[in-house]
Amino acid sequence: MSKVLEKTIAVGLLVMVVFTALAFGTVEPWSIALFELGVTLLLLLWAVKAVLDKRLKISVPAVALPLMLFVALGLIQSISFTASDWSRSALSMDVDATRSTVIVLIILLASFIIAANFFASRERLGKLASFLVIFGVALSLFALLQYFTSEGRIYGFKPMRSNEGFGPFINRNHFAGYMEMLIPVPISLIVARAVHKQSWVFYGFASAIMGLAVVTSLSRGGILSLMAGLVFIAVASSQLRRNRERKSFDRSNTASILKRSGAVAAVAATIFVGVVWIGAEDVLRRTAESIEQAKSADEVYSSRKWIWNDTLKMVRAYPILGVGIGAYETVFPRFASGGESRVRIDFAHNDYLQVLADAGIVGGLLALWFIYLVARAVLNGLRSADPLRAAMAMAAGAGIFSILVHSLFDFNLQIPSNSLLFLLLSAVASYAGASADRESGQPALKQTVSSDTSPLATGVSL
């Protein structure tokens, strides 16, 4: 029964990954509620498993520490005090919004912990890689089919706002952000030679289809970030360590780098050919239309330049702890210039500015700490002698790097579906890095909390 529960929890997390993407990116109240309910059920199943095993073992990667502190910051911001005149004071400028956002953050943190514990084996890592590739291909094919057959509707019934949606996502930039985290998986498996040569054609096809979908979405930030991810793979391939038998890697490091870079170039060329095949004229025409729409009078005051300038005013006004996680939309009109005060601005269209506005310098430092720990885990994972672990470290690193580049222009990490996939890749990087540390005899970058749930003996060891 314990084994069944273990597999159920692992599969359940993947179901959440699929659901959050297909449910319009999980940006509506009903989908957020179902996501929270689903992860809560997984936690309950984990508790049942612990009772059956009479032992609870939780591995907490070092990468989770800044995430925990960020959630703790949100909890502190949401504490409010009511004065005698019934006025309410708190660190957050919108306590209710902060509390709602913190709940989502807790669920995302729980998802990360689940991933770090139930995908911490080579077998599960291989299955996760296959799942991500297959899901990415299916999502891309659906998006392309809908692009050519639907008339501005998602799933044939939900109208898109000014044709801004793509695939199941309401915002095409979020679709591109999601896919740019998946594309590196099949490419990295080829580059690191973690799959048989007979499978290279399929994995190359998978990456090309996903890349084609990103280009067709007409997300300029997505296309730029896709290129950044490909460059990351080309550079990271030089860090791949030869395995002990020296069977999977070339003797000449220069030749090896050229071959792996050639694989990346082949995928890029295939994407270009695909764009030409489906109709480059149509893609270029829609791109021109998109640019013209962005220049229209109605969009002037909601352009990124204006939003960023006014967001910086907000940061300067609340530099230490910010206005409150999730309170950005409420506070922004106070700092809006000109016509921006009449436009609803949900996010800063820059995840870094968003963190500074919501959580101040403290939140920004926590974000930098998180990025540093993930980067260190990726670099350690690239040194693994196991091609699969090295490949997934490269894939996770490229996907995370791509979305961090995209975060300069958009707010992908404010979307639950994209945040969930981002944290899943972070868990993969953490596992790959810890595995490489064990191979080299270094202490793993994680803490393990283990306790016996029987009434006679309990204990916690770090």
C-alpha cells in the first residue's frame, strides 16, 4: 500500500502540472482553487503513507530555504492589527491580496517539496524526462492546431482577448514561457547522449515542434528566451564530464563540443524550416499586426516603459519590505503617471521589479539567493558521470535560464502553471546537483528531516 501511495503522489503531481497548463494557465479563481485542493490532497496522501510506514522522511533541499523565507515574509506582511477606531494596519498595503497570494505560494512550495522527495531517483528522473517531452509535444501540437483552425477561441468556446491567447493560455507570452522551459529537455537528452541514437530523431522532432509553437505564438520575449536557452545548452555542453568508461563522450573535447553545438544548430534550423513550411508570410504579417497594436494609442500608457518607471517609484517609496506580496495591483494607481491611473495594471511586466515592489530589498535578496543555489546545483549536476542526471541538470538549467531571461520583459513567474513547472525544474536541478556531490564524495546540499511516527519513539535528525 505504501508503494502504491508513493506512485500515486508522484503521478498526482504530474497531473497537477498538466491541469495547471490546460486550465488557461491557472489564472482564474476556480482553477486556482482546484490546484490548491489537488496539492492538499497529495499532502494528505503523504501523511497517510507516513502513518502506514510509521516513519516520516522529508528531504528539504537547500534551494527550498529562500523559498520558505519568502513565504514567511509574506505571512509577516499579512499580519494586521485593528486599532480602537477600527482602522487596520499592516506591512502589506492590501492584506487580503497578500493572504491569497501567500496561500498560492505555500501550495507551490509544497509542490516543490513533493517533487524533491518523490522524483529523487534515477528511475523517476527518467520517467519525468519522458513525461515532459511527451507533454510538451502534445501541448505544442494542440496549440498549432488551434492556431490554424479556431477563430479566436480557446478550446473552441472561450474567446481570446484581442487574439492574445495561444494554445490553452490566455496570454501567448505565458505559453511561450511555458514551452521554453520544456524545449531544453529533449535537446539536452540528445546532447548529453542520455538516450539511444535510435531515439534522436524523435527527440529532435519533439524539440523542433515545441520551438515552432513558440515562434508561431509571436511572443517576441519568448523567441528571444528560446534563443537564450539554446545558447545555454551549447555553452553548458562543454562542462559535461566524461563518464568513467569513456564510452559516451568523444576523446577530443573540442570535437565533442562541436558535435553537441551542431545538434543545437540542427534543432534551430529545423524550427526555421518549420516556420517557412507553415507560411512565413503569415507569421510575419501577424507579427507586424502585433507590433502595430502595441503602438496604438490605447496601449501607450500600458506599455512596459511606463509601467517600469512607475514601478520604480513604488520601489523607492517602499524599499525594504515592499508594498506587500500580491498587493501590486492595488497600490500601483497611486504611482501611475498620466493615463496609467485609468488602466488596470496587474503586474510589473518584469518579475525582478515585481519582487522588489512586492517584497522590497529583502525579497530581492532572497530571490538572488535562490538563483545562486539553483545555479550551483546545475553546475554540480553537469559534472555527473551519469548521462541522464547530467542531461536533466542541463535541461533544468537551460529552462530556468530561459524563463529568467523572459522575466525581464514579462511576468511568467506570477502565473501558477509556469511557476509550478519552474519549481519542478528547480527540484530536478537540486537532485542532479546532490547526486553529483555524492559521486564526488562531497556532502549533499540538503537537509533530511526524519521522524518515527509510532507513539513509542519519535525523533528528528538533521
